[in-house]
Amino acid sequence: MIQRLLLFAGIAALFSLIGPQIGFLIAEGTPYEETVNGNWDAAAAASGLMVFGALVFGWGSWLCFTVSGGFRDNNVVGGLLSLAAGALLIGVAVFVAWKTVLA
């Protein structure tokens, strides 16, 4: 479990480094260009939270809805908790992006 969390955190950290640059390239030449440039730290936090939440949500989906996830102990409880935690993290990421970058 610790290895999986460290892997998910590493992937999310990598994406939080790359995500704002991608967002800036996408927003270049639009009214959002200055907003993304001024709030790159919030964009990094939102993209990292989004990726981490998506990975946790995917793990919960795998535990709950696949046959191979059924061979794990407490797969339904762990899967539902992972689904809820992933959805919560994605919701927080959308809220951060909405209030800082997209506002």
C-alpha cells in the first residue's frame, strides 16, 4: 500500500510540474493567458491533486469492479473508500482551479 501511494504521489508530482506549462501553452493567445501565468502555483496544485485523485479513483474502480480485484482482502470496503477519496480529491482540484485559475 505504501509503495502504491508513493508511486501515485510521484506521478502526481511529475504532472504538477508539467501541467501548468501545458495549461500555459493551451491558454496562449486567449484571455486566460495572464491568469494562468499569474497563478501557476495554484495550477500546479490543482493538476497534481487532479492526477492523484484520478489514480486513487482508478484504484478503487479496479478493486470494486474487476474480477482480479475480488481476490484482494476487503476489496469492496477498500474500493469504496478509494472511490470516495478519489472523488473528493478531484472535487478539491476542480474547486481550486475554479476559484484561482479560472475565476
